[in-house]
Amino acid sequence: MERIDRKELILKGNMYKAIGVISLPLMVNNFIQTLYNLADAIWVSKLGSVPFAATSFVWPVIFLFISLGIGISVAGTSILSQLIGASKDDEANQYASQIIVISMIFSLFFALVGYISSPYIIKLMGGTGDLATYSNIYLRISFLGFPFVFFFYNFNSIMTAQGNTLIPTILSAMSALLNVVLDPIFIFTFKMGVAGAAIATVLSQALLAFACAIVLNRYSPIIRPSLKAFKFNKAMIKKILEVGFPASIGQSGEALGFVVLNSFIASYGTATLAAFAMVNRITSLVLQPPMGIGAGLTSIVGQNTGADQMDRVEEAFHKAVKLTLVLSIFGMVFLLWKDRETINIFMSAERDVEVIKQGLSYLRQVAITMPFLGLFSIFQGLYQGSGHTKYSMAMAIGRLWFIRIPLIQIFKHFTNLGPEGIWIAMSSSNLLICVYGYLVYRSNKWQRKVLKAEN
């Protein structure tokens, strides 16, 4: 779809169509990425439950380090979409250049620091024995891919802000497919085990970043940042950090919370940790449609906010909620209906009896709160698109640090629920945080324009 078509659709067209056009490629992309993660998990699980648990054990650490890149990308989508809605394309290009350079500086720094400190991080998390060994191997190699990951986030935010979500989806799909092909080759053919899984991922990330650079330079419809005459702009950097910092804190706070959460869960044993990791990957697959709608809502809210069309922002939010509830309820019913069959895809009924038992318990409880998990994504899209990332930060951090982790500790020390207490805490937090999200929405504070001075 041409540039004017997408912008006209977002600002003036049928809202359900706008949500569909923007969100559908994001849903497909999310499905592809999650299927890749599932394929990766299946290959690694063939090495044993400990290597499988190790890859999930270190993921929050990886997420913690890249949270700044995600935060800057969130700022990029919000700021750029509002500038596009206000028809300030030149200013949008200047912002895009600042975003890319800042992200690359941080990515190189984090890659170096992460690689050096990897063994100490794992020890601090409570990893010991084989779990620590496998975790360190996977984590160190993963850090090497940070510059590529950060650049893709930049590319994705720039394209999403323009309403063009199809190109990132195509490139991401190609990268995921390559990763799936490389996984068994490096893991089993080259006999590299967990290290092979990490190397396959980094190689795929590198090729993805290279392709993104070509597309951004030649085919981006509105924004084509140039670094030839680049100069740091203090005012723009300040605005990027102002919008991006809360998003980064929210992402990093969430990631750090999962690090703490994983350490608590690991204290119950490898079976509990494996069950937790397995179910989270299953539910993440079912949640991709609501997450796609939430991500698509960001650019729709941003462009209409920039164009001073708050009535369309409200319309987009309400219709996104309706679509999300329908999809989430469908996912909930499916998981409750096919719970055991889904679990058996990952684990052997004869070898992993305890993992399957705990996994079924967790899956059944979290499935009931699937509609609230979907609404969480919609609230995030609304607050990020409007530029009020402090509210999305509060939701991300609050769910983990003020609800989930305290409840887990209470259930652990004052009840005999065992791992069941973890599952109850996870489900309860999903419901309670949406109450907060709704209260913020009703306050209308998110409608204040963050780019008012520039406009």
C-alpha cells in the first residue's frame, strides 16, 4: 500500500480496516517469531531438561539489557508517528537519525559489558552446576548479537510509525526461517549443543540487520534517515530519552522482575522452572493476535494524536478492545480444551511426568486470565502511542514488582501451596493490573500531547 493510502487510512479511513491493515502483519510477525522460539525450544529440549531450562533461565537477563533499545524504539514509534500525523516529515527524519545513533552506541556498550559479566550475573541469579554452565554459554554468545537486535528495533519502529508493518514482517519471517534451518545444523550436525542454538540466532540476527539497512535506505516511504551529515541534537535527544526512558525502565523493570522471579521459581526445582518456561511459550503464541493489535494501535494513536484527532484515538481504542476480547476468549477456550495435547508437544509423557503435571496446572490457571493479558497489550499500545510511556511503565513494573513477586513470596512462606502459589500469583497479577490500566484510561491524563511545544 502506498504512503498516502496508509496515512489516509489511519487518519480518515474505516477504523476496523486501519487496525487490520496495521496489526495483521504484526500478528503474523509475532506468530512467526513465537513459532521460531517454539522450534528453538523443541530442538534445545532434545538435549535434555537442563539445557532447555538454561535458555529460559537467561532470557530475562537478555531482555534486561536490550530493554533500553526497546524503550528507544517505543519512543521512536510514538514521536515519529505523531510527527507524520502532523505532516512534519523533515523533523521526523532528523529524529530517526538521532534514534539510530543513540541505539548503536548503547548496544555496543551493553554487548561488551554483558559478555564480560555473564558468569557473575548467572551466579548472582542462583545458577549452579550444569544449569550455570549451559546458561553462561548461551548468554555470552547472545550478547554478541545485540547491535543487530537494536538496529532491527530501530528499523521496526521507523516502519511501524509510517504504518508500514508488512516489510518488517517479511524480513523477520525470513530471519526466523533461516534460524530454524540453522538450529539443527549447529546443535546436532556440528555437535555444538546450546552454543549452536545461540550461534544460529546471532547469525540470523546479523543477516536481518543487513537486510533492514538496505530496505531503510532504498524503500522506506517517508523516513529515510541519513548519517552522512549527522550531528547530535540535544533537544531531540532529550525528547527521545524523555519518552523512551519510562519505556526502558518499564521494560528493564519487567525483565529484572523476571530475573528475580526465575530465581524464586528455580528454588522449587528444575521441573517447576521447565514447566514455567514451557507454558509461557505456549501462552505467548496464543497472545500474538492481541499483542499485534496493541502494537498496531501505537502508530494509529500516534498519528491521530499528532493530527489532533482525539475522537479517532478513542474510536481506535474501543474497537481494539472489542477485537482483543474476542480473540483472547477464543484462545482461552482452546487452551482449556486442548491443554494436555499442547503440553505433550514439548515433553515426553514417560520421561517428564512432573514437568507435565505442573505445566498443566499452570496452563489451566493462566488460560482463564487470557482476556486480561490481551487487554494489557491494548493499554500498552494506547499509552505508548500517545507518548505517555510512564503509564505503560507503571503497568509493566507494577504487575511484577507490586503484585506478582509479593504474592509469590506470601504464598511461599505463609501457605503450603508449593508451585501452585506461583501460578495463582501469575494469574491474579494479570487481572489486577488491568484494573489500574482502566483507571488511568478513565482519568484522561494520557490525552495530553507530549510534542505540544514542537507543534
